[in-house]
Amino acid sequence: MHLLSFALCLAAFAALALATERQQHDLFGRPLPQAATHLLRIAGTGVMLLVLGVLLDWQGWGLGLVMFSGHTSLAAGVVFCAAIGLASARRRGKPAAISPASRRV
Amino acid sequence: MTTDNVKRERAQRPAGRGIRQSMSGLHIWAGLLMGWILYAMFLTGTVSYFKDELSQWMRPELAHQAELPDPALVAQRVADELGAIAPGSPQWSMRLPDGRTNSVYAFWRMAPGEAGAAPGRRAFGEAAFDPTTGGKVTARETLGGDFFYRFHFQFHYMPVLWGRWIAGAAAMFMLVAIVSGVITHKKIFIDFFTFRGGKGQRSWLDAHNALSVFGLPFHAMITYTGLVTLMALYMPWGERTAITTPAERQQLTAELNAFIQPGKPGGQTAPLASVADMVRQAQERWGQDAVGRVTATNSGDSTARVAVARGEAGRVSMSPQYMLFDGPTGRLLETREGVGAAAETRGVLYALHLGRFGDTVTRWLYFLVSLMGTAMVGTGLVMWTVKRRQKLSDPERPHIGFRIVERLNIASIAGLSVAMTAFLWGNRLLPAGMADRGAWEIHLFFAVWALTLAHAVLRPARTAWIEQLWAAAALLALLPVLNAVTTDRPLWHSVAEADWVFAGMDLMCLSLAALHAVLALRTARHRPKPRAVPAKARGGVIGGALEEGRS
């Protein structure tokens, strides 16, 4: 149940990350359409509420809320690091940009 | 005053500091002044979530506990032993072993007049007991993981109250830092996933923000609940006003913990009834593994009482739940399972801080998010120097304030890792029969820490960082080797036996060694950006190329 909750939190934060403009630029090179961004936000929030429900049902209010807090904090961190990793991998894959200053006159 | 006048006045007012600006200043000051103490509290607190495992690792003579021994039998054995070594003790209390401990920790109040018990003052004895024999453990004398735990809220080498006051002051500063940090963080949702790498101060800020915001529920909770655990010390006036008689004090104590207090001894000896039976009754009520603690008062006397208290696992509250038995007859006198609303609130907040209620996954979540909090404090401290280094008028000769912060950062952050690992090295290397061995492990910790401070002052700052991070990495990586050489519980043996305490410890050391190595490498590789060239010198290919040098 812990594994399922954590995996769902990862998915939720991944969706929320994809819904931010900066990440969209980093990963896709351009912002996604508004509708897609909205959908991602709703989906991400929805999945997180689902996880909350699962944990509350499994462990009750006291333990469930604490576990939810822990899973979300950690999942956010993992998605954050993954986004950094993806972005830097992408940058390394691109050929070096030619800049005006280094062009031969 | 008309709205127009108000607007005009506001426009004419000189641009002052908004609330974000003032909160930023407050955040920086609050964080900086207590940052080094807070980092130490955070790191030692983080490892304390595994203090029981650490204590096991530090007593390798005690065999791996594959199966939990019958708590009822353990309680009986240790009760008999305590009756033998502390006869006439007005109060003793033992913590029963669970899945994370393989020894029974017990303390007892010295009988009045006993050696060490000065008149009017209560003196305590404490020891760890073997659950299978009931006798004192025959393992090296060590404080174990409890050293880090106690350091976390009362430090060392000072009266306990001073330490707790300093910890409380630091926690109050932390609370101010959290609230001001949230207010000053302008785009807390928009910038939730932002990280701009390779940009110096900005990157440090992004890292600091991420660590703070992701763990915000935890950081706020841990700081506030930390203050609550010692609230009777920090804000005693309500209690002083309301609790005036000993009877009221006893009532208050009963709301807070299961340490039943002794009455006057009757003078007639009467052996204690079967403690095992009492524990079994509690097991019937709460569950096989749900019994946590057995406390007895006036054991061996006709007025003896025994309280069997529920364990902390599975419920988010430290408020006492216990069954009270008559000592000589074993008759159940009372079952206490509820406390008042205020006491229950305090019980929940205290439980949240200690995190003892959780299962293994929850404990790991506590540990990892707490580690994020530690890094939050660390990145904040480093960011202070990164930001101000850019503004130094002469980078070769920074002002004294900058130098102090810079050197203290190195010793409190990298140096603490070195010192904590040295503590574990001491545990393996100090001779078993040495006098005051436990105290000397601690002296070693502080000696090494002081050395890292000296090293940080004497070496160039960047070199000191790199050297101390590598030292920590080396000590951590070699600790499993030292363990394999000095004990008969090397990593491969622990894995084969499914001894996850020892195996986990070795693997954790290797992971932390890798972390420190990565930090050392990144610090070594980091080339500070060339200072911004004044506009008139820039221009042409050369000036432009300097800008392109950044990847």
C-alpha cells in the first residue's frame, strides 16, 4: 500500500510539474496548450487526493495524514530531481549553440 | 480623506521596504544567528529516528534478534534482576524490547541514603539488560544512538537545563525563520519545480527553496512540536499558577506519562506478584506486541504498584495508557486509557515530533524529509557566503563577519559529518574494558569536531571544504570495513542472516560516503565565475568570449 501510494504521488507530481511553464519549456521547448495544462493540474491534484483517501482508509486519520505528508514531500523531491536530470540530459544532447561573438567576422 | 488623496500620498511616499523585504531580512538574520546550532540539532535529530538501530550496531556483542522474545517472560526476568540489584528502590521502569531494540533499557531511582543519592535530590541508576537472561548486557559500555538523541535537545558538557534552553531558543528562531521564509518566498507555487543550475547564488536559492517547500509541512511541524515537548520549561506560568499542591501535581503527572509515583512505603516486605501475568493481561487487551513499558513503585514492599503501559506503535499520541496492578497480589486496580483534551493535544504533538508510532516506511519518510530539512539549513548557511562573496570589495581580504561565517559553515556542516563518523569509529576502536568508555566515545566526538574547526580556520576556505568532505567520505566508506575487521558481523554475514540493522547500517554508511564524495567533487570542480568586467573594458571578441565560457 505504501508502494502504491508513493508511486501515485510520483505520478501526481509529475503531472503538476508538466503543468508548469518552466518545465514545459525545458522538456518540450515550448509551452503546452492551455487545455492540456489545466488537465494536467486537475489530474495531478485528483490523484493526490486519491492517495490521501487510500491512506486514510488504510490507516485512519492520525497515521494516514502523517503518511500522506511524508509521501508527498518525498515524491515532490524525487520528481524535482528527475526534472533536473532530464533537463541537463537534454541540454547535453543539444549541439553547442553558435553565438555571434564567436563567429568569424 | 478622499481616496484620491490617499493614492497621491502613497505615490509620493519614498519607496520603502515592503513586507517581503523586511521578512527577507528577518529570515536571514534568524537563520544565520542560530544556523550552526540548528544544523547540528537537525542532523543529530535526523539520525535519532534510527537511534535504536544505531544503539544495536554500537553493541555488536549482543546477538541479532531474529525473533521477538516473549515480552511477559522478559519483563519477569528483568523485574527479578532489578529486585536484586536495586532492592528498596522507590521506583523502577523498563522499556520492553520491540522489533528495533534487542536490549531492555531500565532506570531506577536510588533508595534514599544509597550511595550517590544526596539528601533531597533524586539520583537514578540506568542500565541495559539482556532480554534472554535478564542480566545486565555484557557489551561494550556505550551510550549508543542515545548520545545523538540527547545531544539533539540538550547538547553536552553543560547542565541539562542550559542545553534545553539553548535548544529552545534555536527552535524559536527556526519558527521565525520558517514563517518569514514562507512570507518572503514570492512565487511559492509558480516556482515549485524551478531549478536553475550553474547560476551560483540563484542555484543555491533554488535548492534551498525546494528543500524548504517540499518538506514544509514537516519542518513547520517538527519545529513547533519540538517547542511543545519542552513547553513546561519555556512557558511554566500556567502550570505554576494552576498546580499548587502535591495531589494536583500527581494528577498532572498522570495525564502526561505512565511513570506512576511511589507513595510512602508500608514497611512490610511482600514479594512482587507475577509480572509476566500482568503483562499477559495487557497483551490480551492491546495486542501481542503492544506492551511498551513496565513501571513499579516500592517493589518488594506491601504498598508496591505495577503499571504496564501500552507501546507507542500504531497510535499518534504519547498520552499514557496503562493498566495498574497491586504489586503483592497482582490484582488489576485500574485501567487508564483516556486523558483530558488538553493533555491529549499535547500527547499528539509530542508523538508527531518523536515519530515512534510509525511503521518502517513511515520512519524512513521521517528520516528522509528530516534530512531534507538538514540540507535546508545547510544550503541557507552556504548561500549567505555565496551571496556576499560577490559583493566583497576585496575578495582576497573579506571582512571579519564574512570570515567567521565562512569558517563556521565548514566546521558545522562538513566538520559535523566527520565528527559523527569519528564517534562511530571510536565505538569500534576504543578498548572494551576501558574506564568510562562511553564518556570517552563522546569526548572523541567533540575533539574531532574541534579539530575540524581548527582545520577550517587554518586552511584556505575552499580547500577546507573539499578536504573535510573527502575526510567524511573516507571515514564513512571505511566504517563497514572497520566493522568487518573488528567484529564478527561483516556486511555479507548480516545480509545472509537477514540482519537488516547491521546490513542497513553498513549500506547507509556507503550511501552517505557516496553523497559526501559527490559534494567534494562538485566543490572541487566548481570554478567561481569571473567577476563582472566593467562596461568600458568589455566588448570585442575577448570580452564576449568570457560570457560564452559558461556552460
